[in-house]
Amino acid sequence: MGMERWKWRWRWKWIWENPFYRGFCTIPNSSISQPGSVQVQHVYTLCARGQLQEALTLFYAINIPHSQAYATLLQGCARHRCLDQGRALHHHMLAHNHEPDLFVTNHLINFYAKCGCLDVARQLFDQMPHRNLVSWTALITGYSQHDRPEDCFQLFSYMLAHHRPTEFAFASVLGSCDCIRGRQVHALVLKTSFDAYVYVANALITMYSKSLYSDDAWVIFQTMSTRSLITWNSMLAGFQLCGHGAQSLDLFSRMHCDGIGFDRATFLSVISSLCSEGNDVVLGLEHCYQLHCLASKTGFVSQVEVATALMIAYSKLGGDASECYRLFTETSDCQDVVSWTGIITSCAEQKPEQALLLFSQLRWEGLNPDCYTFSAVIKACACLATEQLGSAVHAQVVKAGFEEDTVLANALIHAYARCGSICWSEQVFNRIEFPDTVSWNSIFKAYALHGKAVEALQLFEQMNVQPDAATFVALLTACSHAGLVDEGTKIFDMMVQNYRIYPQRDHFACMVDILGRAGHLLEAEALIYRMPMEPDSVIWSALLGACRKHREPKMAELAGRKLMELDPKNSLGYVLMSNIYSSEGCFHNAAFIRKEMKGCRVRKEPGLSWIEIENQVHEFACGGQRHPQREAICAELEVLVGQLKEMGYVPETNSALHDIGEEHKEELLFCHSEKLALAFVVMNSGRSDWKTIRIMKNIRICLDCHNFMKLASDLLQREILVRDSNRFHHFRDGLCSCSDYW
């Protein structure tokens, strides 16, 4: 006990004799004679300097109950959210029989409310014999900050019978209101003239923005005579929340031209608005570069939140991944999980291998990935040829304790399906305890991708949550891939009649595809003209593809011209029309289309295929020019073709579509990238070591390659899995999972 007393006396002596502390102490002459008044003054000084723990230590050392000291210390505990220290202070007050007055009780309510102990704060509030406006406002603010809108609005309503609200009470209740209640509070704001307070007007802008009523928020913004930086930031954030990227950029330009300063929140809102749906991607990327330059010029790019937002914007807008990596390295001094997640997200689609490498580096740095990091990594795994790395990341998810996370489970369903492992997608879905709408949509899309329409429709009957528009897109796509015309029509009608979900362009595109593939071209064309909105390029390309399949050149000309008008830089319309003319023997028309394509500087996407052998990915282009072992691969392919011809393989020379001899057409067909990839697998693997052969392709598989793969699966006695731009084909024992309908 003596040692403890000596320790506190020594600490107090050090504080008092330190000239730095003495310089901050101003002690009224009238209070010097009071016991402990000098020490209490030091408590105030320490609190003012943010040294809460030292202030508490000194207060307990002098052990003199003092209302102003209690209030000051409680305020510090509330500011720093120090719940344990504030509770101990409250217990100290009770132990010393110090009855808190109105002033101290208000600080107690404020402390408990700020720290989230709202039931304790309410109990203190209800026990008060007298309350003032601060008592009500403190508890209302606590309810608002901790997302208890019902209690907040109810208490605010009760307060109106006793007090006229302050601007802080108005701002707090508006922060927790939906639009209906918010309009009621807005009416009271206008009636009491509190709309002139910038603080209240800012809260109104935020309230309407959160409710997606940006027009109302904009009216308030325009009518404000005085605006703070928070006002501008609130309006920018409102436009971003409502998806109005163009308005956000215009407002920021006006803000910049008027010489109004900006801060980190300004940049975050404007950069995020670049990725709003419906924005022009090219223009958005240009604006991203401009904002990047401004952030560099003003130094904000060194802040990890701004750099991360720029990285995510670049990735979503299709910017250069190297630019994202440069941004990442510029913030190397303050990198956290958020910045690592940003760079992994930016690489996930363009450079999935790089994303996985960065994920390994993150673990090496000793950082623990969160659910957002895992979501980005799983997205990268979906772009790979096999599910091996996806399974490894899945194991990390389980180890990190995120196995029950529905969002990650949904991402895994998609990743496994994209890698060809539909059985793993089913297992992940079946393990979700409470699947949400996205979970159901993910498994429906997985089934559609693998041509399992019957399974998708059967599972739809078990769906126990409300479907949305994406649900029916997935189901209609599944019907399209399987040729289920009647079932697809039934789903399309059910969408409106049973669920009041009105079809959008995606749904009409699926129905045009369903009807067109099945040969009902006139019905498909009639449906396009009955659409309540203008058809887009996807719809016309679906009709054009059906015309090519069923050799309808007249309707194809209409669809082709419409497609080229809507999307003149897309090679699809030109290529399909050229192929249609070539298949009909109209080579002069095909040559004219190719000339027109060249004149518009439109380039056809080259056919590429990828396979993975021993953790190394090999890329093949048409003709094999990209691979160093081209001659050996072509020799192996020649042997394979000979074996397949003995089994009845006949090259589908109509797929060559050139005005050349049959022999040269066969040579062109044998140069297709997926055939070269298969020959390379045969050349580098012993038959006993083969598993499922997985080939990825960037465009749709042609008829000749489809026939080739069917016979090859029978010859090699192995499943060949081909993922083209549209779907999966599982070739096994001379048959394909698509039943030759694709």
C-alpha cells in the first residue's frame, strides 16, 4: 500500500513539475484554496490534450468526487469509445455516493449512447426527474448512430411535446429516416425554418439520396444560400448512390471551377461514380485518368483509400492492369487489406494468374484476407482452365472461418461452374443453410452453362425465396441451350403473370434465341417488333445467329444491318453475314462484307484456345503460329486425324467458308486452335495419366471441331471438356452433352 502511494505521489510530482504541463494549466485564484482543485484542473488539461488514460489515472489518484471532472472524463470516454473506462468511472461515482446532477447525467447518457449501450442510456434517461433538450438530443443521436430508426423516430416524436428540436436533433433523426418519415421531418424543418441551417440541409440531402430520390436532394442543394464542403460531398455521394455518374462528374467540375476545395471524401465519391451502370466506358476511363492526375497533383493519391478507389475504377472500366499495379506500389508505405483487395480485384479478370500471385504475397506479408479479398480471388479462379486453384482457395476460405458466408459460397458456385466442375457447384449450393436469391441464380446459371436445363427447371420448383429478373434470365438461357421451346415460353409468361416481373431486353434476347435456334424465325422476328423497348445489338445478334443456322439469308440481311448499325465496331455482324453469304455460295457478297469490315477498321477476334498441363497454361492460335512446338503438334494432329477418319470422321468443309478447293478447306479446318490444343495434350501425356481433358476457347466452337471432339473422346476413351464463349460441351464416348444443339 505504501509503495502504491509513493508511486502516485511520484507521478503527480512529475506532472506538476513538468513545465510543459504547467504551461497549459490556468487555475482560478478562487479555486486554489479548495482541496484538490489544482489536480482537478490538471485532469481537464490532460483530457483536452487527448491523454485520457493519464487523466483517469490522476483523477483516481486524487480520489476527490467532482462533477465537472466526471463530466469531462465521461466526454473523453465517449469520444474515444472507451466503454470499460467509462463504466469504471460510473461505478466510482456510485461508490462515492456522488449523486449525478442533470449536467453529469446528460454526459452519462451521451457516453453510453455513443458506445452502443443504448438500453443503459435509455434507463438513465427514464429515471431522470428533470430533463433538458440535451438529454433528449443525446439519446436520439445514439439511436441514429447505432441504426435503431424506430426508437429514434419515436423518441423524437415524444420530444416535440416538450422541446423545440435543435439542428443536431433534426440532423440525427433525418439520418435514420426512410423517405416517408423523412418527408414528415422535412415538413417540420420547413415549418420551424431550420432548413436555413447547413447542418440540417446536409442531412436532408443525405436522407433523400439514401432513399434514391436524387431529384429532391438536388432541389435542396440548389436552394441552399450557404454551402459547406460537406454539402458538396453529400450531393456527390447522393449522385453516386443513385447511379447518376454523369451528374456527379458535372457537379465536381463545377465545384472545381468555382474554386471550392475538396477532400478525400470528394475524391472517393467522384471516382466511385465513374463505374455507374450505363456510363460510357471509354469516357469513364478518360475521366479516371484525369482524376488520377488531379489526385497526384494534390497529393491525395498517396492516401490508401483514394488509390484503392482508383484501382477498382480502372479494373471495372477495363483499364490497364499495370496502371493499377503502379498505383498499388505508390502506396507501399500504408498498404492494408483494403488496398491489397483493390489490386487483386483489378487483376482478377484481365490477369487472373497475377491476382493469385498477389494473394500469395498478401499472405506472405502476414495480413489476413477478409471476405472481400476471398471474393476477388475466387473471381480470378473462375477465369482459369481447371478447378485446382479454386479448390485451394476454397480450403483457405474454410480455414479462415468464412465457410458460412453466403456471398463467398455464391462466388464459389460460379467459379466451379466456369471451371467445368458442375458437381462441385452443386455441393457448395447444397451446403448453404439459407440460400438467398443470388445463390439460386448462381446454380441456375451453372446449370445453363452446362446444358442442364431439365435440372434447372426441376430445382426452380423448390426455390423458397422470391425470384428476381436475373432468375428468369438464367432459366431462359438454360431452355435456350437445350432447345426447350415450350418450357421457355411457359417461364417467360409465368414471369409476368405469377411474379409481376416485366421482361427487359435480356429476357427478350433469350426468347428470340429460344425461338430462333428452334427454327421459329418468323415468331422470333414478330417478338422483336412487339417489344416495348428498342431492341439492342444482343437481340439482333441472336436473330442473326439463328438465320445462319437455318440458312435464311433474307432475314439475316435485315438482322445483320441492324446489328452493324447499333454496334459498328463489333466484328460479329460482319463475320456472321460473310459466313452466311459464303455458305450460300455468294462469295462476291461475302468479299464485299469483308471489304466493308476492313474499311471500318473492324478486326475479327482471333480464335484462341488454352489448356493446362502440369500447372502451366499453353495458348494456341489458329494455325499454331503462337506455339514453339508447332511442327510437332501438326504432325501429331495429322496422325490423330487419320485415326478419326478410319472411325468415320468427315471434315465439315462448309465450315471453311472460302472460295477454294476442298483440299485447302480441310487444311484450314485442321488448323483450328482447339484441335491443336488436343493434339498437344495427346503428345505430352501418357494415356494412363490422362484425366478429363479441359480446353478453353474464346469464340464458339464450329461444327467441324464439334464432330472432331466427339469422335476423339471415343478414340481416346477420355472425357473432353470444351468451354467456348457460350457454354460447356462435355464430350464422352462419341457423344456431346449438348445433344448437337448449340
